[in-house]
Amino acid sequence: MAHEKIELPYSFDALEPHIDAQTMEVHYSKHHEAYASKMNEVLAKYPDLADQNPEDLLTKIDSIEMDSADKKKFINFGGGYVNHNLFWEIMGPEKEIDNELVGKIEAKWDSVDNFKKEFNGLAGTLFGSGWTWLVENAQGELELYNLPNQDSPLSKGHKPILTLDVWEHAYYLKYQNRRPEYIENWWNVVKLVP
Ligand code: MN
């Protein structure tokens, strides 16, 4: 049974002007579609895994039985599928992040501004393609880091909380080489209200 993309919770133009409609449409309908279908192609070879939640499979990636080339594909395409599903969900035209998380961020980074500065610095210096992650580690503490490609924090035993897609396909149509501007503007569609 194939896994479907989550439905986008808003229209392609809902995040304008920060993220333009054309980028959203290509990103969701083409890139995300490719991750979903290629993940399903790999899983179709493993009926006992195909019905399991892709998040669970990434969490126990080391122990699942899969040919190593297929496992690499699943890390890439299954990771792409899972990462983008979270990315679509955390954004929104009026999206505000809950107070409990903001409180935890302030406790660790002193202020939302400090947190954003560190997050933006990581996203701005990520070399190649990847994502910047806010996660909860196994001790329940918040952590910030970059991961390359479509690698998931789930495979490190971490719970993904917030994430920014820093692949060029996420911003290039509108921002070209102005990645810092994309990063800065992204916070308009993921609001951390102190
Ligand atoms: Mn992407």
C-alpha cells in the first residue's frame, strides 16, 4: 500500500510574498511527489516494511532488513518524504508556534532572537544541500544542527520539531543566491511569538 503525500494545508500562494506560489507548486507537486513515488518504489520490494510508517522505519533504519543500495534510497527518498511533510505542516500564513515550545527556546537560548540568530547562522552556512533542524534529543533537550541531503534526525534517535529546507529548489526561483534573505523571510511563515 503506497504512502500518499500529506495534503498541503494551504494554497500555493498562501505564503506569498515570502515563499512564492511557483516555488511552492514545483516544490510540492514535483519535488515532493518524486520523493514519495521513489520511496514507494523501494518499499514495494519489501511487503513487510511497506505497511509501516516511514517515520518508524527511519527511526530504526540500522536494524531494518533491506539491501544496502535500497536502504540508501530509502534514507534519501523516505527522508525526503518525511522531512517535507513536517516542513509543509509547520508553515502557514498565520502559523504561530505554541507557547510551550517558545518557552523552552527562551529557556535554552535566552531569547527568540538569539535562537533565530543561531538557527539562521547554521542555515546560512550549510554547504551543499540539506536542512537545518531544531530537535529534541534523547534527553529531552532542544538541539540545533544541520544535516546533509535528506537525512532525518529520527535516525539519530531525535525528535524533529522545526526545520528549514535549505536545498536550492526551496528558494532559488525567487531568491537565487540570496539565501540569507530566504532564511530571514521564512520566519514570517513560522512565527515564534515570545
Ligand atoms: Mn525540498
